[in-house]
Amino acid sequence: NAGVTQTPKFQVLKTGQSMTLQCAQDMNHNSMYWYRQDPGMGLRLIYYSASEGTTDKGEVPNGYNVSRLNKREFSLRLESAAPSQTSVYFCASSGISGYSNQPQHFGDGTRLSIL
Amino acid sequence: LAKTTQPISMDSYEGQEVNITCSHNNIATNDYITWYQQFPSQGPRFIIQGYKTKVTNEVASLFIPADRKSSTLSLPRVSLSDTAVYYCLVYSSASKIIFGSGTRLSIRP
């Protein structure tokens, strides 16, 4: 059972470079989410997609774009990476039935460093 | 947004029962209370969710008083492997999700 799969697991970028983080889930979930977690902090929601074809901003969307490619896949793009975006990025999914308070299932994260 | 307040850290010993209380004074009618566990270098893992009274599953219990302004996660007979950060969330939709800093639980032999 793969659950939520994130690629890559680690990445180092230079300031100004672009990158896309990939996320896929195999649980037939409707909703998907992208979070970032800075050292010693809780997770902060960047963007979410309540269902295929829709995306919405979360708490910290600036500097990011997302694409809900299909029901399984939700990607996060950094167009021009900045050192402040150095973080661990988590993807999550939830909701077979569509209720948005259902528990979320998380991937193992992408550790991104921007020099 | 329903902000939550939890202790920053707690210590306990193997075999003890651990209770972590979360305060959420501004909880809305449609909000559910959800607890997650996070180990280092891993994503959070769902533990338990409830709306009112008491919920129990194979790993924990969740106690919610009638006014729903607080909740208590109870971990029975903890072991070293329960050392983790525990997050209390209160939300009814994705736009209201706030993780906060969580409670760092340390279990000693």
C-alpha cells in the first residue's frame, strides 16, 4: 500500500531556480494538500485542492503555484526559489466521500534546501 | 479560525497513562477535533478524531466535554515509541486548518 508518494525526497536548489514537487495518492481521495514545515514548527498549509479541477490558497501561498493534474496527482511549483523557501514539504490527501474534515494521510516529505 | 493551545512539552515514563489537553475556546459548531502524531523525519499520522463526548480506538481515547472548548488525548500505557510531537487541530474545512506547534512528548524508560 503506497498511500501518498512524494518525489523527490531531497533537493538542493540555487536561488532563482525553478522546481516542481510531485505528489500522488492511490487511495481514491478527493482532496489533496501541500504543507511546509520549518524547523521546530508546525505545518503550514500552502495550497489545497478540495476536488479534481479546483485549487485554493492556504495560509502561506506566496511564491508557489499548484496543479491538480488529475484525481491522483497534485504538484507544487516554485517558479523562482528563495532561501526563505528552504523547508520540508509535505503532501497529504483525504476524503473519499468528500467531507473536508476527514483525516489526512501524509507522505514522507521532500526536504528542500535553497542556497 | 479556531486557534488551539497545547503544552509545549511533556515528560512521562513507560507504562504510564499520558493525557494531553488542548484548549480551543473559539471552536465552531461544525468543527471536528483531530489529533495527529509526528515522528522526526516523517509526515504526521492521524491518531483520533471526535466531535463530542468520548471516542476510543486501538491506540488512544479522546475526551471532549459538553462545551467542546477543550479536549484531552489519552494514551494508555505509553512506551518509548510514543515519543513524538502531538498536534491538536480544530476545523471543519481545509481553509481552517492550523497545526500549531504541537506538544513534544518524551517517554523515559
